[in-house]
Amino acid sequence: MKRVFLILVLILVFTIYAMPGSGEVTSAVTGGPLAGRETVRTQQAVLPSSDPVSSVEGVPVDDDLVEYRPATDTGLCLFSFRCPAEWMETAEVTCRRLPGERYSVSLNLPGHPDPEERILTFLLCEHGKTDVTKMPLREIASLRDDTGRTLDLIAFWPDSGDDEQLRSMREAIPEILDSVAFEEGVEVLLTANQATEVLHDALAKAYADTYGSLTEPEDSDNTLRQVFWELLTAPRVLSEDESYYVYSGVTPFRVDKRTGDIYKHIKGPSPMTVPFDPEAEDALTFRQQP
């Protein structure tokens, strides 16, 4: 009887120490052990079990910064970012799965009168499916992971109002956004907004060289100039495929999602798509010369 009891005790002790987190800290990204508790900052939001939670691994990279690596609930870590090291004592980083193909990574102030007050939030959402026009934000990139999903990475931050602590912390946001890096194996694509800015800048150069200035055409000016002015002032993505954003059906442009290279479509007996050179004399010519 004593031998049976002793065996049960040994099994119980072994089970306790074998559980993750009892003797070591495991990575939310790899599942393997991390160096030690002093190097880890992992927080989880309290959500229903039907709304899976993933975590954020934070590892000091020097005396002034901490690098955070958020993992989705599939275990994929797509990007990392850095924050001031002193935030480890005041800010809480959470990562959670939202309805649909969306993930929210937020820097919160748990001791704030409003515990849900956010300093900064990164939102990973299904490409092209989220309206991000209602608050200060930056579209950082579109990411294609090794499963073939394309997600838009967007950062936004609420108005600080009269809260001095939040205003002070949000002064670091530009540096945090500039620190964003992408994991090996993640394909980084231009967002639609970034591609539109690339096209706008090139069109502005070509328009000014062709028509003498960046001014709105008079009613009596030729129709083609009006078309280019409208495209310059209100460019809009009409469609896209795996490789390109496509603009304007009258004077078709394409912007390469990976390189930012611009192409124009030349009409005629033998239609062709060629690189767009805003400094060329025929930059705004879209028909073959007879």
C-alpha cells in the first residue's frame, strides 16, 4: 500500500513540474522555452473561449527598448515592433482574435481610470475588408503569410484628450511605427494607399512637365487633360490581382504590389503594357503613333 501511495505522489510531482510555466516560460510563437522570466512580457486578454486569444512575447533588445512579437492563434508571428523599456512597468500588451480574419494588438494602460484606454493598436485584418478612415491611423503594409492569406497591417490611436500621461506616451508613436519589422518568410506588399501615393507622385511629375503646371484645366481644355487631372486628384483602385493594383479604365495604370513599379497600357492595333516613365516626353501618351 505504501508503495502504491509513493508511486502516486511521484506521478503527481512529475506532472506539476512538467506543466508549461511551472518551471520555465514557453514562447507563444515557437512553443519552446524562453531564457527566463525576467526577459518575458506576455499578457492575455480575458475573452470567451469562442474568441481565441494569442499572446505577445516581449524581449529586451537593449537598455532602452523592448521588442514585442505578436503571434496569431495559428502560431504565426508576422511582425514585431519596439517600445520604450520603461513601458514594461506601466503598459500592458495584449493580442486577441476578433470576428473574421482580424487580430488586434493593443498597448493598454491597466492602471488608467478607463482600463480599456489604448495608447496604440495594431490591427491585422483581411486585405481590403476594413474601413480605417475614422481615426488617426497609418497603413503599414499588406502581408502575405506562408498559408497564402493576405492581411493588411494598420496602426491607429485614439485622441489623447486632456490626459497628460497618454499624450506623453503617444509622442513615441512615430518611432514605434518606424520600428515595425517583418518576420522571415512573410511577403510584404504595398497597401492600396501606398500604391496610390506612388502613382500620384509620378502622375504629378508627368502632368506638370506636359501641361506646364499643376493647375486644374479650364473647361475649354482638351478632354485628355481633364482625365489626367481627375486621376491625379482622386486616384482610385478599380481592381487588383495577385500582383497589381489597377487604376482608371480610360487611361489604364498598374502599380506592382511588390516593387511599386508603375505601368501604363498603350492602345492601338497591337496593345501593350509598358513601364511608365513620368519624365518621358510621351509619358501621358496612351495610343500608338501612326
